Amino acid sequence: MTGKYQDRPSMRYDTHGRVAQNKSSNSGVLKFLLGFLIPYVVINGLVLLFVIQTPSIHPDEPDTKDYLSADVSFKVSSVLPLKSLTATIEGQEVPLEKDGSTYKCTVTTNGNLNVTAVAINNMTKSSHIQVNLLDEANPVIDEDSVVLGAGYLEFEVSDTQSGVDWDSIYGVDSLGNNLKPTDINKTTGRVTFSMAADSIAVYVRDFAKNEAQANFSVN
């Protein structure tokens, strides 16, 4: 009988008489978690974040003061440093100015401004900003509004972007006289000339310096 009891494994009990757990087993699990599993998950998570992290671009609406050029600004957010940042419009590179996380550029033509940000992990983000507020069109002289008679000419002119530069309007008649309008109605856009000749060439500019020309003849 004595030998049989000696072959049984020794049991440990806590103060309440319950079998105490094996601390070495718990210690092994804890070492596995702290020494391998958690560092493995953290390191691989950081590697994955590094690999897939992509910059983001937040553009503002283009703005212009003179319809000759437009200012475009945008913010770039990136957890990783940028490797490069470029802006092109219709294939032409546009210089950028940096102010903190905001970048600015000035364009002098309408078109699609393409901004491309590349992070150091080579992940790329592109944003397309449409610029269409620059005035590249001539003022419009309405042919249907023309009234031409002996000694006078009337017509209507308009410009929907920068506006008609009323002070720029002049005419040159077939006698070589340089004429200014005798009356301009800026509300309706109607322009009146008095002339002694039988034909006249009229010139009208807008505030973006685009010029329209039209020739009128009594014959």
C-alpha cells in the first residue's frame, strides 16, 4: 500500500483546499504571447501599413482675379514622407509652392490639372482638378442685332466671363477715321457708332484682352 501511494504524482492545494494550477504552464503561454505572437502581429501590421499606405489629395476650387490666370491650392495628407509631388496641365509641368501641408500653383490656361503624389513606399495617388474659369474666348458681337444705315451703326456685344471692356471699343472707317462709339448701353450691351463713310471695322476687347473684330458695310 505504501508503494502505491508513493507512485501517485504529488498534488498541491491552495488555502481553500482546491487543487492549485500549474504556474509553469501559465508562464509558458504568457511568454508565447509576449515573446512571439504579439510582436509578430504588431511588426507585420506595421509592415502592411507601410506597404499599403497611400497619400491623399484634397483640392480646393480654382480661383481667379483677372480671368487671365487661376490660383489652385490643395492639401496632401500622408503618414509616410512623400517621394515626389508633381502637377501638370495638358502635359505641361506647373511649379508648386509649399506652405505647410498646402501646395499652391498658378495656371494660365484652362484644362485638366493633374496632381500626382508618390510616397516613399511608391504608393501613388492622383487627383484631377478641372480649370475652366479662364477667359480664352473673344467677346461676341451679335450679328442678328446689327442695324446699319446711312451714317450710323448699332450692334450688341457681350462677354460672359471677364466682361466687355467698354472703354476699349473703337472703329476704323474706310476713310481712315478712328472712331469711338457715340453711345453705349452697358445694361443691354448695345453700341452705337456715327460714321461718314460707307464701311467700318469695329474692335471690341474683354478684360482678359481677348479681341473681337467685325466689318460692316452699307453696300
